[in-house]
Amino acid sequence: MPASSPTRQLRFGRRADRFICAVHRLLAVFALLTAAFSQSTTTPSVLTHADAIRQLSPEEAARGYPVQIRGVITDDVPAPDFFVQDATAGIYVEGSLSPSFEHHFGDLIELEGITGPGTFAPVIRELKVRVVGKGVLPETRIYPFSELAGGQQDSQWAGVRGIVRSVSIDRSSWRETVLAMTVASGGGRFTVRVPIAKDQDFSSWIDSDVLIEGVCGSLFNTHRQLIGVLFYVPDIHLIKVEMPAKEVPFSSMMRFSPVKGPQHRVRVQGVVAYQQPGRALFLQKNGQGLRVMSSQDTKLAVGDVVEVAGFPTVGSSAPVLEDAVFHHVRPGLAPHAVALDLNLPWEQYDGALVVTEATLLQVETQPDGQHLLLQHDDLIFEATLEPQSHLDHLPTINSKLRLTGICLVSNGGLWSVPQAFRILLRSQQDVTVLKAPPWWNLRRALWLLGVLSGVLILVLMVMVVLGRKLREQMAIIRQKLEHGAVLEERNRIARELHDTLEQELVGITMQLDLAVDCFREAPPIAFRALDTARKMSRHGMVEARRSVWDLRCDLLEQGDLPSALGQIVQPLAPGDAARIDVSVTGTPVRLPGKIEMNILRIGQEAVANALKHGHASRVQIELHYSPEKVILKVSDDGRGFSPDQANSAGHFGMLDMRERAEALGSPLHIVSATGRGTQITVEVPSESQPVSNAESKAHTHSGRG
């Protein structure tokens, strides 16, 4: 479905607003008729004066009495609500839900509606408004703020004088863009909202005496309780600046003056010691500190010289500046911290950058930062560090620290004398560990003694239990070792007989088969085959004798692994029917006897399997030496097989190769497929220490140690 055009959406919105407005009016008329019918015997049929409506209680006003009054609109914001005032009083009107209306500030109107309880004072709920013409505003009466602060003048047209404390542009509270002001008057404060057509710089109004005319509104909570005064000013021209702000010396701030009070702002200049952007600024000058409250979030650096304009007020123990604005004058040097002398009056350090030494008692991390509880002599105080500057490494309890930060003094009692102080740390660099606490103390000694006592008791109990179990297990292990030794020796002898006698017998059989095949057609070949079989038979007898005696390998005793490997596999080839190539890369080194023996037997078994079962015509043996490992790779072009069949029953030679590889601490890698030959690889880590030739010969037996 295509998206609707903005014009169609606007038309739909207007129709919806008209429909809602019509429903609202019908409901209001229905309520008016119902109220008029039910109250016709006890109240007037129609209320025609605003003062009569203001006299109603919230419960009575909620009954919806009919209203018809004639008056002038004293303010038309926040839309669609407005204020109207007749000859008796002013009152707040809850406007129609329609987003557009024809009545504006200064219009003389005839209003029909019903009463409502409002959220603070009774109000009129608009049903119908007719603009009669231009009206005349009521005569402005100037009130002291004390008469406005009670709430009795709610919704009345009034005037008041005061001093501007702050100005800003508010674009979010109402539909209209307004100028927001805070004004001090008669020991109190109130806020002002006035619509403006465009943004302007009103900062020059700060600290000016002004006369304000408008509607006195009220701020209240959900319990209909007054919490403040809000002046609704319909036009900026109704605010008259009567006296511009004057500059006052810093030395006269909050001092006695029989002429004027401290309501006007002052200007000071100082060096930035610390800044909390958007909240506070701490200045330092001639060893004195000043706390400045400002919502300005312009970033400053420690040491910058700034000029501040603000309103002096009473602080906890020294004057502070409120509603302040500042501007950067020039960069400067970081201020020097003042040594905190607790024998002097504390109030002279309020807001100043101080340095002191103390002992750490406790550290707590809370959402508002880290809190350090410290002790200086007999006095306990607190130092706080904000979350963005928390300590990466917390100091140990009872450490002696040097602290640098802003001192904030708190007064109390009848005479408001200094009773406590805390230090506001600026960063983790403000905390220096002067002396760590001794590790060995009474608490740790008692703790260690308790732990050792418990461990000793536990060890004694474990020793008693283990002693009994150890005797039982030793008897079982002794039996298993005797049985296992017999089985291990039996398996070792079986492997050696397989690697020597069986392989020799296989070679003799292959040579005899060749002699039979060639006896008639090629007697010389048959004769050589018989001669080879005879030599292999004698060699087999020698190997069998050695296997039975000490199971040593004669070839490894007389030479190294590459030569022994070449000599032991060559007799396995039947005549010229198969070709066996041996290649060596790297620098050969002697390995421990059991490693060379197992590598030799694996190579021998792999070649025998390739010729006997794979009927290979070519076998390639690669022996690679590197500083880290020795790699034996045997490849053939025989029939191949499925590696899954290598573990089946009857493949004793493959099982022997796997066990020998596991004894070397390395898996046996087999790559083979039917008709594609076989490749067997084993990798053995090299020993870090070289092995002498005599040592290798002394360990060339086939056992795995």
C-alpha cells in the first residue's frame, strides 16, 4: 500500500481533531445539563462571576455547575488553556482540545462552560467562547512578594518587583518558546515565563531591578499543596528593567551594610582549583577559597584565571556565589595547597585547596564515588573521590596518606560554629601513600595461629586414615605389578619375534617362491633366490638367538639408525620385483636406544606390509632430522587398504606399529585407500641432550623401558 501524502495526513489529523473536539463538547454539554438538573433546587442556575467560582470547594466545583462570564483574556499560554478576568476576579480556564482557537491575549470574550476542581484552585472548563472585541486589561496592582507567596492571588493580574537572578530559553516545557527567568524579591524567589518570537541574549538583565506585570500562577504538588509561584507574562514588553546591575567589590561580599542587602550580584576573579562542570567551581586567591555554584559547563583547567559574576548567599560556614556565570581570562599556574592546621578556625579553609596527612581507617565504594574514612590525631573526617576519578589501587587500611583537595566545612549548633569538615579529592593523584602499615600484627598472628592449628589437626587425621588405606593399597599394587610385569614381558617378546623371525621367514618364503617360478626357465635367477633364502635363513637364526638372549638389534649396535634401516629392509624385496629407496635429510644424530629401536621396527614392519600385503613395486623410505623432531615416512604404490580395517583382528603388525608409536609419545598417521597405495608417518620429538654412540648401543633392546 503506498504511503499517504503529507496533505492527506494533515487532512486526516484535522478531521480527527474536529471529531475529538465535538465529542468533548457533547460530553461537556451533557455534564452541564446533568449538573444543572441535579442542583436546580440548591444552587443558582448559572454562575456569572469568577469570584463566585473561586469560593467553591474542590468537591463542589467538581459537580460541574454551568458558567457564563464576560471578561478579558489576561494570558493565552500554555495553549489551549488561558486566563480570563472579569470585574470580580481572575480565573484559570481549561481550554478546548482543539489545537486552534480564535481567542488571544487582550480579547474581550463571552465564555460558556462548567466548573471544575482544577489541580490547585477551582477552574472553568471551556465549552464555548465568543470574541466580542478588544478588552481593557485590569489596573495593575503592585504587590509585595509576601502577599503573592501564600497563593491567595492565584490567577490574578498583578505586578511585582524583584532582581533578576538567572535567564534562559525554554523550548520544551510548553508548545511555545519562552524566556525563563528566576527573580528574587522580598526574601523569596519566583519564576517567570514569557513567550518570545525569536531567541535573544537576555544575559544583560541579570542583577537588574525589574517590574513585572502578568498573571500570578501557582506551582503545586499532587496533594494540591503550594510549592512556588510562577508568573505568566503574556508579552516581553510587560517586563520593565528599572536599574542595571552594578559591580560590587569582592571584599564587601556578605558584610554588614545599613543601606542595601546582599541581593545584587558581585564580580570576583580567582584561580581555578577544581571544577565540577555544570555544578560548582572552586576558586583560590591569596590562600582563600571560594565556592561558586554555576550550571555553566564550560570546561576549565586547574590554574586558569577566571572572572565570575554571581549572587552571594550564606553557605555552611562561609559565603558562596549562586546562579553564577564565568568566563576565562587567561591560563595560569596551578594554585598551591594550604596546609590544614586544625588548631586554627576551620571556616577560613572552607572552599580552599588544602593538604594534610592522616591515617586510613576504611574505604567504601558507593554510586556517588569512593569514600575514605581517615583519622588525624583524635579527629575523624572523610575524603570523597568522584566516580570518574576513582582509585585504581586502593591503599591498605592503617596506611598513612597525604591528601590534597578542597576543604568543605559544615557548621551546626545554636551559634552555627564549625563542627565537621570533609575533603573533596580532585583525582587519584591527590592521594599519596607515605607509609604502608606493618604486615605482621596481632590480628594476622592470631589468624595464622588458628589456621595452622586447624591444618595440623587435619593433617594428623588424614595421616591416620591414609596410613591404613596405604597398607591396603600396597598389597593390591604389589599383586598387580607382578601380574602386569609378566604380561608386558610376554607382549615384548611376541613383538620382537614377529619383527625378527616372522619377517625373516616371510623373506625366505618369497625367495623360495621366486626360485620355484624361475627354476625351469631361468635357473640362474632361481639359484640366486635359493642362495638369498639360505643367507636369510642363517641371518634369521642369528636374530632369533639374539632375541632369545637379550633382544638387542645388531645393526644399531654396529651403526646408526639410517644405515640400520637401509640394511634391514633390503632383504625383504624378492629379487628385482620391488624397489626400496631410503633417503635421509637433515643432520643425523644419535637418539636414545629405545627411540631408535622403535623407529627401526616401525619402518621394517611398514616395508614388510607393503611388499607382503600391498604387493608394492616401489617403496620410498624418508628419514628427516630437524632440531625439534625426527620424522619417519614410508610410502608405497601398492594396493592400499581402508584405514578402518587396520584395527581388526589378525593385523598384528599394524597393532605393533601403533603400540611402538604410542611408546614414543607420538600417534601413528596412516593415509591409504584401495588401489592408491599407503603412507605411514610417525613424528618423534628430539631429545634436548645429545646421546653418545656407546649409550645408544647399550639401549638398543626392543623393550619400551
